[in-house]
Amino acid sequence: MSVPQTRSVQDLLAAVSELRGGERVIACYQCGTCSGSCPTAGVMDYSPRRMLHMLRLGLGERVLHSRAIWLCTSCYSCTSRCPREIKISDAILGLRRLAVDRGVDLPPTMITLRDTVSANYNISGDDNATRLIWSDNLEADLVTFRTRRQAEVAFYVGCVASFYPMVYGIPQAMVQVLDRAGVEFGTLGGEEWCCGYPLYSAGMEGLIAELMVHNVQRVREMGAKTLVTTCPSCYYTWSHLYALFDPAPFGFEVLHASQYLARLLEEGRLKLGSLEQVVTYHDPCDLGRKSEIYDAPRQVIEAVPGLEFREMDASRQEALCCGGGGDVQIVDESVTASVAARRLGQAQRTGARLILSSCQQCKRTLMAAARKERVRVRVMDLAELVSQVMET
């Protein structure tokens, strides 16, 4: 494939600088911390350090045509550790957007993603009216939320938990916890649309606005005072990205499930029984580094009597990505599997038999890694943990 030459160093840098995260690319002094922090640098044709170097040398068009920009998991490890405070993850995202805007050949799966969400309002391509299929096996007295049109709390489920059977247990557990705590809640059902984060990660930022307007309006119509989601990517989108399109207040608060569970425990609305188990916790990137929520999940874990909690060597801000972010899994599933295997190895070294997390995608990738590596360890979401141990 022939690669067109960039017009000038200044031209490419100016284009990147117009995008969030690109304004400080010129400040890079090539220490390599970003590449050393990147979970996928070993399979990229250009590492993060080299990408920044090439931008400064006027070789940005080669970067735009490379596979490297599509193998970033958007985990923010490079950004959080950069001594020059360059938002490298955002700069790479900016390069994806440039690739989209300039009509550069995109991975076919990205085109499929765009068309699927545009046609179905979800990432799976299923009929969006079936978004509550995960609740089909719940007891009849638990599914009254299906027809509830007004509620104090809106439970925003997200595409993955709605349509991927491996993680149906997460919304099922959350519903049981909310019911046990006496929370008046409802869902948007088939009126819940994808939050737009997968499109944002694909450099298709302009497609989010319609999804945002629809979702915000539906929650307002419900009269909810609080929106709760078990998905860190949905949480990050609602709490950070939507404001980029409309800074006006929603009129309701947005909480991740770990925060809301911690609140319910603090208010004494849940009583938890004991569980004798050695556990560790995996910090999801969108919840941890990108949203700075580290304490709430640990408060929930520590509230369960009998648990022996062991941190991994890399935890909180230093946590290794599971490999499931940045749309990488739909570009090259083997890359995601490799990163997940590394994270699984870190969990194994704690001696824990149960890996806890707060993300449906992290559960999927870590469970898949455990099966592939034949490791006898369970992976569970915090909502599932609370549902398992809560007392009547």
C-alpha cells in the first residue's frame, strides 16, 4: 500500500492539536514511559513513543495508515504516567478521528460497528426492543420494573449486559439488590439506546449527539433523580463525554453501580452475610484511571464479612488493562486475549480464587482468559457478589 506523504510537520501537528489531547504532542521528549506502560505496544507496528516521534518528524500520514492506532485499548496508562502530562490516549483517539475524517481505510469491523449502532441503536445488531431479554428468567415479582414508567432511579443497563449472555448475571444481580434495598427503579427497556462510547472510541465522535439527546430525554421523562449503570464505559460517557456535546445539567445525578452500592450499604439498606473466600479486585480502566473511582468498589468488598482481600501488584492507578477497551477486541481478538492473560497471571499471584471487578467487559475478557489458560478461578461483578451474600 502506498502511503501519501504529509504536507508538513506543522500541518499534521496543527490537525492533531485541533483534537483533544493533541495540543501537547510537541512537548514529548521521548522518554519511552508511554510505550513501557502500554499493554499492546508489543504488537503495534508503531509504539506510542514512536507514534509521537513520527508526528513531530512529519510522518503522521504513515501513522494514520498504520494498524497501531486501532490497537490502543484507551486504558490511559500512558497518559497517567507521562512525565510531560501529554494526553497520549486522547491524541491517538484524535488520530482515529483524523483517519475517519480524511477517509483513510478503516478496519472493516469499525464500519460494521458504525452501521450496526446506526441501524439498531446497540452494538450487537439485535432488535433493540429485546433489550430486557436478560430479565426473562427472573421471578415474576422482580420484573415489575419492566412496565414502570416513573421511578426515582433509572437503571441504565448498557449494550453488553443487555445482549451478551455471558454477563446477563450482572443486571440480574443488580435488579435483585435494588429490589431488596427497597429502591424504586425502572429501566428504559427498548428505549435505551447505546450510550455512544464504542463510536467515540472508533473516532466517530459526531455520531454520539443523537444517542445522547435521546437517552437524556428518556431518563428525564421517567422523572428519575439518579441514573445508575453497572457499565464503567457508560458511566464515563454519561459523566464526562456528554458534557462535550451539551454542558447543560441533566437534572439528575449519574452514579456507577459501585458508588450506589456503597451508598446503600452506608445507609443501612442492605445487610450482608459472610463469605469465606480469598478475593482480589481488578480496576476497570474507564472506572479507575479515567473516572478516578477506586474507593467505592473496595468499600463494598470490605463490607462483606469473611472475605480476605488481596490487592494485585498492579492496582488502582497502576492496574493493567484487561484488553477489552478501545474497540480492540473487534479489530483483533487475539490482542485482547493476550492482554487479558497477563492480567489473569497477576491475579493468580495473589492466591485469590475469586476475581472481582465492576465491569461487564472486564468480566467477559477475564473469564475468557481463565477458560483458555485453564485456570480454576471465578470472575464476578460486585453486583453479583452483593446479590449472593445479601440477607433477607
